[in-house]
Amino acid sequence: MEIMQIVGIGIISTILAVIVRRSIGSEFAIFISLVTGILIFFMIMDKLVYVVETLNQLAKKTSIEFTYFSTILKIIGIAYIVEFGAQISRDAGEEAIASKIELGGKIVMMVLAIPILLALMELIIKILP
């Protein structure tokens, strides 16, 4: 199972990072953390592509406007990227930077969601007598 490989790599990398942090320094431990995150991301890339393609097919079958669908996918992608970046910053001990990354991501997601919210409001106004 692929999840066992992912968890195994994560556990081994965590142990290695802890050992390196104590003996060499935190710079190399951060590097190990970053490389592990990128490796796991590439391991799940084909699964992510499958999910996006499946959702795209579903959107076409249900006649969902592509603009809204692509916006939702962008927001989901931004959320994952922001989480990854914030966790790397936290691993480096930079909580303030992690918080700013999260704040920036939330603002970008809100800006992207505005057209969907406006369309929803217009629909509600049309439905109400």
C-alpha cells in the first residue's frame, strides 16, 4: 500500500531529522523536512491528478459552470500549498512567518471566492419574491 510507504518515509525522516538536529544542527534538519515533504508530494501527484480529472468529469456531467469549478480547485490547491509552506516555517521555528503565510493564503482564497459569492447572492435574490 502506498500509504505505508508515505508513513514509513515520514517516520524515518522524522527520526533522521531529530538525530541530525541534535548532532549537526537545525539547518540540515529543516532540509530533511523540506526534501521529505517534496518527495511525499511527488508520490501522491498521480492520485491528485486523478482526483482533479474525476471532479472535472463530474462538473461536466452536472453542467456546473467551469469558472466556478476551476475557482474551487484553485482555492483547494492554495490551501494545500499554504499549509505546506506554513508547516515548513513552523519546522524551522518561525511561527510568525507561518502565520503570515496562512494570512496571505486566506486573503487570496477570499479574493478568489468573491465571484462565487456574488453569483450565489444573485441566485438567492432571484429566488426570493
